[in-house]
Amino acid sequence: MPLVMYRMFRPEQVNFPHLVERLSLIIIITFGETLVNITHYFKGAIYSPLAIAIFLGVAALFGVYTLLVERFLNHHQHTRGFIAMYTHVVMIISLLSITAGIIYMADEEVSRLFLSCFVASNLIVFYLCLWLYSFYNRRHLRFNGRDLRAMAIVLLLGSLGIILCRENNLSLMSAFALTNVVEFGLLEWKLQRKKAL
């Protein structure tokens, strides 16, 4: 949706709950594609540590997205929805890129530095888009500076871990999984803290 069409859209013409639902469905389909594409890691031992780390990382990333959309977002607001649309385009690209990085982990000829930087940078892009998308959060669940700092520190440390652990697939995916699990925990903690007030 080109920016030149911005003025043509009026907030009262956009059914925001419907838009959020459609965008979420596209993300769900993309996560489904991710799961289909990483199935080759699940051959052999079911409880392989690498397969568990990959699945945990992808599931936690999906959990972060779902928690933000289902619990934090104000679905009943009047807006053009341009931030929602554009962030989802970039999120889909970054998620598919993360998937490609996970697939190519099995290839011995791929540069480990490039691969780890590719996964880490796309993870950062995905979270940046999520944070932009949080513009639509309910007023009492908006991220303040402290929230964003905590999430950014976790993301940067996790990305550094992905790059530093690049020589071993299990370590790389463990850093990926840990980053997403902690980010999910931070969102859940904020949600529970606000409920308690």
C-alpha cells in the first residue's frame, strides 16, 4: 500500500479489528510455513536438543506476537492502520528470512558469520516492527522507556549471543530461543503487573 494513498484512507472507513485479524492470519500462515520448512531438523531422535531449541525459539517468537496482538492491542480504535500494514509487510519478510537462516544452518558451506548476522539482524527487524506495531496498544499497556530499554537490551544481548555462538548450531539456536523466551516473559510480566494495579 503506497504512502501516496495515505490521504485517501479515512480512519472511519477502516475496520481496524478486521484489519488486525487479517494481518494476524497472514503472520500465522507465515509461522506455519516456518514450521513446515524446519521439519527436516525433526528427523531421527524426537527429543534432539537442536530440534527442541529451534521449536522453542519459533514458538516463543510466535508467542510474543500473539501476546502483543491478543492482550496488548486496542482492537477498537479509529485509525488508518498504515503502521499496522507496513510493519506486517516487513515482519513477514524478516520472519521468512529467519526461516531461511535456520534452513541454511545445516549447510556446511554457508559462512557462519553471515548466517548468524543474517538471523540476528532479521530478529532485530522483527522486534522493531513489533514495537512500532505496539503504537496501537491499549493506553495502560503502552510501552514506556523502561519497557523498551529492557526489551532492547535483551534483544541486543540475544543477537550478540547468536553471533558469538555461530560455530555451533545448538548454541546458536539456544541463544535465539532464549532471546525469544525472555522477550515473551517481559511482555507477560508487564501484563501481570498492570493487572495487579
